[in-house]
Amino acid sequence: MTVHDTQNPETREDALAAAVDAVRGGRLIVLPTDTVYGIGADAFTPDAVQALLEAKGRGRDTPPPVLIGDHAVLLALATDVPDYVEDLTDELWPGALTLILTAQPSLTWDLGETRGTVALRMPDDEVALELLRSTGPLAVSSANRHARPAALSVLDAATQLGDSVEIYLDGGPAPLGESSTILDTTVTPAEIVREGAISKERIIEVVGDIFTAPEPEPAEEDDESAADSDTADDSTAGDGTADDSTDDGSTADDSAAGDTAVDVRSPADDSVTDGTAEVAAAGGEGAHLPTAPDTTQDSAPEPTATPAAEDPAATAPVLDLPSEPDTTVPLEQAPPAETPLEGLGDGSGASADAGDAAERSESSPG
């Protein structure tokens, strides 16, 4: 175990060189970051990653995050990156924000049981960034034993990890002293797995509210209803004639009430006929059919009608919904008292579960 001072410009180069050699040899190092001290290993050396987990006293079910030294490395390690991630990294990297992303399936590494994800962060620390640009991505977890406080100094780290680490880089007290915020971007809406140095409000300030599920798409039946409504409106306008307007309007009313549409025009003169009996049979008591004016009065002799009192069934009044049965009609001819109406259905949505992302929150390098 060796401690190297990186705060002194005269010794920094030698300190970084010793750390790079240790990483390339598959050994462990402790490095300063902007949040807390971290224990690191080459991300592409499985034995080194396993040694890191054992030094912390953790299992493969809690894989370590990966620290990178450049924005461009993110796209080399992750795929299916949401659009808002670029805005987050432009504004908040380097910084105390860890992003859980979908890992590139072609990567030849073994970080543990990642379930196809990787947690990436670019720390805001000059020594850490210089080291990462020399070593490449490092698997880094907080430099403490499991269930112990995160190390805020190189002494804290050395006290907990001892000889399991070969090189300790002393960068002075951790500036923030608080772990990073872990944001899972692999779920919709995005989810904060661990609250840390960057607040939820700050994230929303940068990219808007990514924590609220999007509004569900309109149900297909609603679209169809809107189309039917447009058709009914167009039909009501007709061609300006009294007969067309009356017929189309009556049909639209019957359809809206759930009744069966009835053709009430005479094939001979296209005039409105007495459709009371047919509508009553199809739609029940509530069916309503306006009567068009008789256009044949000037050219044809006035027909002889049976007085209403002598034939009530032939001249039964057409009633609007709701109405009481015509008490003048005999009971055996009375229409049904109720008209069954069909109900309308509705849709439902689904939610998404962040699931296993919370397992990695305790292993973050801060």
C-alpha cells in the first residue's frame, strides 16, 4: 500500500504514473473525485472488478458504476440513449450526476449482474479526469466497506480498505462530501434511484419534467366518434332543401340515441311519410321524427283522414325523449316503457417499473 500526494504539482505526475501502472496490472487504486473518494479498477479486467467487489464486501448483484474522462466515451459504452441525456451531460457533466443507460451489447467486460445496463459518470475533479484519460473507463465504487460511511479523505479510505488497495491518491478533502445523484434513463418516465448532490428540480430545470408519464394517446373509439359527429354535421347541412334537412337530421338524432335508422321517404316523390310506427318499433317510445310539410296539397285532392278519436293508433303523436305513454292508446298497443341504451367503454393505461435499477444505488462512486 502506497499513498501518493496529487496536490503537489511536483509529485502529481509520478503519482498518476504509479496509478496508471497499477490499473494496467489489474490492481486496485483509490482516487479522489468531486463527491467522495472512490475505489477503482480497470473496467475491462474481470478479475480486477471482482477484487474491487471483494474489497468492499459486496457481491456481483451490485455492479460498480463506470467513470469516464470524456463525453464522447458515453456513446461508445451505451446505446438507445434518450434525447434528453445529451442536454443533461452538456449542462451537468463533469459533475455529480450518474446516468444509468443501456450498455452496448458488444462490450467485452464483466461488471457483475448488470442486466444489460451501465451507470456512467464524468467526475468534476482534475486529478480524476487526468487519470481517466490515461487509463480509459474505470469501474469505480465509493471507497468504503459495505454499510460503512463513504470516505471523504484518503485516510478514511485507507482505514477501511487497507492493503486490498495498492495505490492511494491523496487529493485532499472531497469538495462536495456528498454522493452523486443516480438517474435511471432506461425507464419511462425517468426515475431517480438515489438522491444526491444534484436535485430533481435542477434536472427539470435543464431538460423539463422527465419524471411524469406522457399523456395517453386518444382511444380509437373517440376518434371514430369524432368522425361520426363530423359526418352528422355535414349531413344536417344537406343541399338546402326542407326534405333533405329533415330526413338527415332525423336519422342523425336516431343514431345518436342508439336507435335503428329508418328510411321514411317515399320512393316516388322523396317526401316524408308517416314513419311513426316503424320508428317506434325500432327505437322504442323515445324515437322522435319531425314531420315535413305536405308538398302535394296544390296538385292532389286532399285525402280523407280518419279522425284521431276513431283511429288512435294511426295518428298517435310522436314524442320527444323522455315522455310518458299516451294514455289514449289502448294498453295492448302502448309502446315499451323503457328504451335500452348501450353503454360506452373506456381504455386504460400502463405504467412502467424501474425494477432492478435501485440495487446499484449503494455502490456508486458518488
